[in-house]
Amino acid sequence: MALNVNRNVIDPFYRYKMPRLQAKVEGKGNGIKTVIANMVEIAKALDRPPTYPTKYFGCELGAQTNFDTKNDRYIVNGEHDANKLQDLLDGFIKKFVLCPACDNPETSLSVKRNSQSIQAKCKACGHAFVIDSKHKLSTFILKNPPHPLTFENGNGEKKDPNSPINESTNGFDYKENVSNGNDSDTEWGEPTENEKLTANIGKLVIDKDLDKSVEQRLDMLHQFFIAAKKDGTIKDAVRMLNEAERLELKTKAPILLADVLLDVDVRNQLKAYRDLICTFVKDDQKAQRHFLGGIEQLIQNHKKELLPKAVLIVKDLYDLSLVEEDTILAWAAKPSSKYVKKEFAKEIIRGKVGEVTVEPKTNGVPKPAAAPREEPVKVNDSDGEIDIDDI
Ligand SMILES: [Zn+2]
């Protein structure tokens, strides 16, 4: 019987199905192993290589795995029950398949060698996100990208069949292994070729950044912000702004900032990163609108925690002078489907307008907030204060 890919969904008409996992125990004693008989079908339903869920089982169970891709045999050493593996598979699906924004499983992965990160993109809602790099399977995916063509360096997802990149990767193949009992990590072919190739692409990328599509540049800036947050330089607002301007993305950058900086603790984070965000959104209603879009996505990603707080979050945006009154009113008057589904945007707005904050009729602008808005916004960087208008 087919199962819903997301087993939390009980809707029998849910579109995304996968076969129930079949496990077959073979061998005895030290050689006992569990063959996942229908791993290929499961993997197809998840649109992931069969090696990923198999390896995931190995990581979770602390067991060695073996793949014989020619004969479609995917094996976890030791004796494991099908139900247990099925439950583990839910974890894999949650971490490596489902879109965190809309829960849809139609996502694709690509490996970015430069940043050593696994990028994911949702085909249903367009949400781009990064896979948790701390999971052991992530290390495996980084070494064994889902598709040779995604073994790339910020080069976007466009595949040009005439490009030399494509030709060079045609030779990418991996060898099967079942008999020697080694972990599979060493069994993939020619990673050094790909590494060489990636280095060359790297050079090309730096010279031609502005020839890239907006999406590709957004991806680069996203990576830049993620890395900056990791190494603690993200509060260097001037540096962040420079990179965004270099890629001609100053206005769109706030949606990425929302993604990188904010989570369920958004209300504190808005305060903590207020100066940085302000650098991007001050006097730029389009940028503010993008930031609101990022907030919409954030609320969608953490619906349970944040939807009830939507009103407070929007009020924070206003109180911290991150989004002007006019922008908020325009946003509330016309829900957009640009960032989240329109229905969800409406839900957020309903929550907001339900309370009296900046709702137009009452003109209920919290009065104390007006004062800080009038002050010129200053940005601290290491050299002291810089007026944002001079940047
Ligand atoms: Zn999605």
C-alpha cells in the first residue's frame, strides 16, 4: 500500500505517495544485513538518489551501508525491522526532502562546493533553503552530489547542453560495491576531476558575476550572508551592503536577510540586527516590501509559533523603523502571492488588522514610535558612525 510521503498528512488524496518500505534480512552472525528491497522505488518517489536514504539509515543506526547500484541492492548491515526503517525514513524526508516553507516534497538539492553547503529549492513555492550541514548525511551528499550537473560552484541551476562543463561531467559515474564490506564513501568515481572542474568554474564565476541571472546572484548573496553569519561578520553592515551592491541586489537583499537572520526568536532578532537591516531598507519602500515578504515566509516556516504573533512582529517592524507606515498599509491593503500563497498572506494580514496597530481606519499608530523614526539612521561599523545616506 502506498504511503503519503509526508506521513503527517492523513489526506488520502494527498498527491505525493511512496511505496511502503520492504526490508529483507539476509545472512547470519556477523554477516547479517538488511536489504531494502524497494529502495529504488522509494527513492524515485522522493526524487533523491537511493544511496541517500540508505546512507541516512546507516548514519542513524550507526551501521555500515553498501550499495550495489547495478543490481539495485541497497543494504544496511545488521538486522533491522521494516517498520523501524520506515520511521527513520520520515526523518530523512523531513530533513532532506520536504520544503520547510510549504511542506511540499517537490524540492531539488544542489551542492555548492565553495561554501560546502547543500542548497535546496522548492519547486512548488520557490522557497530556497539550506540543508542542515551538521547531519552526517550532509557530508555524504557534499561528496556525492545528487546529480553531476549540480556539482557546481554558485553556477545556478541552468543546464546548458553546449557548455564544456556539461561535457566534462558526462564521465561522472560511480562504481557499485557490495562485496568488500567497506563503507560506500570511497566507492564513488573521479571526485578529483570534479574538483578540478569546480575550481575552474570558480574563476569564471568571479569575473562574470554580473552576467548571471538575478536568481544566481541572489543565490551567491544568500551564501555570502550565511557565511558572514557563521563567521560573525554579518553585523558589519557596510561590508554586507557592499556585496549586495556589487551584485546589484541591494533592494532584494532584505528577503535574504530575513531568511538568514530570523527564526522563531524573530522579535529579539529584529532588535539585535536592527542597524544592519535598516542599512538595506531605509528610504527604500521596495526593499521594505521585500523585507515584509521575507517576514511572511518566516511566519509560514514557523506557522505554529509565529502566526499568532504576526501582529506583534509587524508592529516591531514599525516600532524599529524598519518598515514605514505607508509600506505596511499598502502591504495590508493588497495581499500578494509573491512570497507566500496569497491565502496565507491574507491570514497574516487578518491577524494583524484584527488587532489595532497600524490599521488605517483607527490610524492607530503607536505614538511613541514616531520619535525615533525622525532621527537620521546611523550605522555602526568598525570605523565609527557612518550616515547611511553617505554610503
Ligand atoms: Zn515550498
